[in-house]
Amino acid sequence: MSNFLVIPLYTGLAAWGDIAVGEVRPSYDRPSKSAIMGLVAAALGIRRDEEERLLELAKGYDIAVVVESAGEPLRDFHTVQVPKTTSGRERFLTRREELGDDLSSLNTIVTTRDYRCDAYYFVLLSPRSPTPPYPLTEIAERLRQPTFVLYLGRKSCPICHPLGSIIITADSVSSAVRQALTALRPPFFPPLKKGSRVRVYSERAPSPGERVDQRISRRDDLSSRKRWQYSVRPEYLMNLEV
């Protein structure tokens, strides 16, 4: 039997990231592990430059994401100023340093930002060892009273539902998901429901008797916050009838 912290996430606007090159900033239809652990870190008061604490947190837990409603895609357009010329070898410590003081040396480009609208998820957090970096009870309390402001992917994406997390005990991820679906459905859930199944993306290897529909590799496991590096981790997709 394992303990799971169940975190409900409802948002009018979310951005979950993806491999981004140039002026295109796409988004998955579900939360990444780096986004979830960043949310937990902000609630606990861990700052972005505290690399060791961030790595300890990321390596201390498995996550499972339950997609009840992936929402609708939205693409926004931004204008961004960039230098006209750069050697490609210069390293800038700040955005101001990159742009410089000569406004005539700047170009304006159009970039895209992808979002998910009116999306609803559950996240299940489970410790990898009997002595995790933070007890699930402490994480649940800090999510209710976070140290820093919480948002979902970008600062323009506020949380639209209280993070009334609960702790449940189950012998498998699928069993924990079924308990969570019964315990935490909000009153506005019926209009968001899409069909009779939910998608579950679990980082934990399946238990005996659990049916896995697909194994996916996703590069969202933090390796270095200072260098913005992420490693590949597995996701086991299960389609559950509810």
C-alpha cells in the first residue's frame, strides 16, 4: 500500500510547456512533472536558485496526472524585441543587458504562445522512499497556504479552484485514481466531462493487473535548474472507465 497526495487543478488558462525553439512556444495538453514540482516548490518556499533543494524535491516523488478535461487550445501572439545582430557566442546575464541602450539596434518579431483553456486535472504525488524530502501532510498544508503565488505554467495563468488536497492510501495508481475521482469532483465538473474515460499518465511502473495502453518518453524531469536541463522519464498511459 502507498500514500498518494491528490492535488486538483482547475484553470481557465494554463501553459504546460514543450520543446521550444525560436519564437514558437507550444504547450502539452497536460501538466509536466517540472511544472508540478515547481508548483510544489513555490508552495514550500523553495527559491529558483536553490538548485540542490529543487533536485531533491524532483527526485523524491513520482507523479501521475489524471486528465479529466484537457480543455481547448488557444494561441496568443506577442511582439518581442531582439537585437539585430549577435555573434551567438555572447552570454547575457539579464534581458536588459541583451537589448542594450541603443533602441535603433533592435528588431521586433512576432512570437506565439500556446495555452489550454478550461482544463481540469488531478495530480497524484507519491514518495519514492519512506523518508521523502517533505511529508505529504506538509506539502498539502503548504499548498493551502503557499509561500509564493502559485500559477500554472505562466504568471498569466492563475489557479481557479482551491487546492484542497487530500491524502489517500491505495495499492496501485489506478485504485488511487478511482478514489480521487469520487472524493474530489467539484460542482462544476459535469460540463467539463469529456466521455466516460479518463487518461492517466503515471510515472510509476504499473502494478500487477494494471493495463497499460502506451509507454511514453517525456523530457521534463529536472536535471539542472541553473542550466535549464531536463532528462527523459517514462509515462505509462492508462485509459480508465469511470
